[in-house]
Amino acid sequence: MKGLLERAAAGVLFVGLAAASTSAWIGNPNRTTYLTFSGAVALPTVELPAGTYIFEVAYPESSADVVRVMSRDRSKVHFMAFTHVVGRPAGLRSNQLVTLGEAPRGVAPPIKAWFAEGAGDGHQFIYDK
């Protein structure tokens, strides 16, 4: 049942993610990615309403573990924290840039991990239990 709910939530939000555009990260160590969500999503300690956000590695020269999420115009940092670097799961399409967890109806689903387009690894967000 849990897997079914995850797939359902991912399918609903994937419609919004299909509109996501990315900057090529080759030559861009920050792996800057612009993601557009059609509905609210959550990260540890913050809920992001529908909209476009910049996801990037904050300090690629010293720590590839820190991810920063900003408004599209870079005027506001919504989230910045350590993550776990993880491999892209087998079977995850190369154009699927986030994986989502499950959430009760009416609650923003949590982003479990972000994968820059073309990257073999990604960033798993750390949630308190």
C-alpha cells in the first residue's frame, strides 16, 4: 500500500515536474536546476507552495553535501542544509529530477531526493523522525 501511495503522489506531482527546466550541470559544479511544481511540496522544516525554485549545491568546492533551494529570482533562500549524497535508483528515468515521499491527503508530499539532470548521484534530504 505504501508503494502505491508513493507512486500515486509522484504521478500527480510529476505533471508539474514535466514542466521543469534545467541548466546543464556539466561545467556547472553547482548543478543548478530550475524546478517547477504544480502543487505544494515539502523539504525538512519548510513547505514550498506551487512555483519555480532553484535547487543547487551550495558549496561545490568544499562540500557537495549542502543543498540550497532559492526562489526563481534568487531573492530568497527557502532551504539550505546538509544532505546525503545517494546514487540514482535503478529504473529512475533520467528526466525525473525528484523523488517524493507519501503524505496524508491535503499535506504537501516531502521531496525525498533531488537528482540534477544527467547526474548519476543525487541528494537525499534528511528529515527528523
